[in-house]
Amino acid sequence: MLERERRSSITQVLLGEDNSKSPEMPWPSRKRDKGAVADKKEPDAKIAKTEEETEDKEEEEKSTKPPAGSSKSGWKNWKKAKESDSGGEESKITYCHWLLKSEPESRLEKGVDVKFSIEDLKAQPNQTTFWEGVRNYQARNFLRAMKLGQQAFFYHSNCKEPGIVGIVKIVKEAYPDHTQFDQKDPHYDSSSRKENPKWSMVDVQFVRMTKRFIPLSEIKTHHLAHKADGGPLKNMMLFSRQRLSIQPLTQEEFDFVLSLEEEKPH
């Protein structure tokens, strides 16, 4: 018996079958599943390098800070009406309306009065004019994004009581602003070239006056309330980028502000 076991052991050694101290084998290499391989990131869209934004000339509106109370007069009832109309579906967030600021009171800039109120627009032939003089890159880009037929609030700015006074519509999409080449114009830009204009403008036409003046202070009251309860004005650019003379509005922002014309002023 001992002789048999000894011979068996010798046979295992000769045949290399001794497993008492088998060398450790590395883990098999893991093949990456084709579906698990990370997709190559598409290169980010190239963003044109622009000069630093120039500050708009208009002063930041100075309004008394309203209390951050509840937006009793509109948000809940407006929300119910919207949900009823849309079957409860949330509106897709896109910028499809605009807010255009203009100064209704006389102010000289390089010897030129830059006053232009909604009454001045109504006095234009066919109640239509070009919206020129924008010298801020972001505001210019918003101008270039405007589409034919889109509506905008006409907003009286840099005055005793700023706010929304009417509605206009875009009747011609962006094209070169001629004032950038006019040395007598306060918005002349010597660095702009006709073969590659820096600045653009659109044509707007008067649609109607709002049923009442909607002051900035009232809009701000709703904005503060909506920041707390998630209402449509929570991210309104009028309060995050006050100096921009051209501002985009979502459908919800536009609809809610427009609904305020039906309410009694606070």
C-alpha cells in the first residue's frame, strides 16, 4: 500500500500534476461589451469668441422692493386655467416671446435725444419701425433669434415708473443695424465693418396697448412669490439680467404677465 502511494506520488511529479503548490493564474482579461463602451463625446459646438459684453446705457430700474408675499391675485387661478386648457401637461420651455425696453422720457446721448415711447411707435408710418441701437452682445444675439410674427412686450424703461405698456410683433427678422456706420449717430461703432457688421436690428409693429399699465413693482411681487412656490415667473430674466434691453420670455412667462392686465392694480 505504501509502495503504491509512493509510486503514484512520483508519477504525479514526473507528469507535472502536483497541485499542492499550483502557481496563481491571473484573472482573465475582461472584454468590454460593445454596448458598454463609452460613446465618444461629440465635440462641443464651437462658440464664436466675442469681445467682452458692453454694458447697456440704460440705468438699472430702481423700484421699491415689494414684500415677498403670496401671489394671491394670479398664480393659482392662472395655473388651474392653464392645466384645464392643456390637460395638465406642462408647457415645453422655449423662448418664443420677448420684452423690449425703450425710454419714454427725453435723454440726450451725444447730443441726440434717445427717447422713444410706445406713443412714438404708434406715430410711425404703418406703426412700424426698426429697433436699432442695441450694443450688447447677448441682447444682439436675442435680436438675431427673433422670428417673424413673434410678439413682444413694449416696456418703458429708465423712467419714474417702469413697466409694460403694450404689445408689438416682429415684422422683419434681423438684418444689419445701419446706425453702427453713421458717425453722427450716438450708437456709431468705428470697429464694425460693412462686410462683417457687428450689430443687428429687427422691425417691429404696434399691435395694441395693454388693457392697463403693468408696473415693474407688480411683476416683481409675483416673481418673488413664484421663486418660493415654483410659479412661471421664478426665473424671469427681467430680474436676473436687469440691464439687458432685449430679453426672452417663455410662453408661460408671457401668458402669466399678460393675464395681469385683467386684474385690478394693487
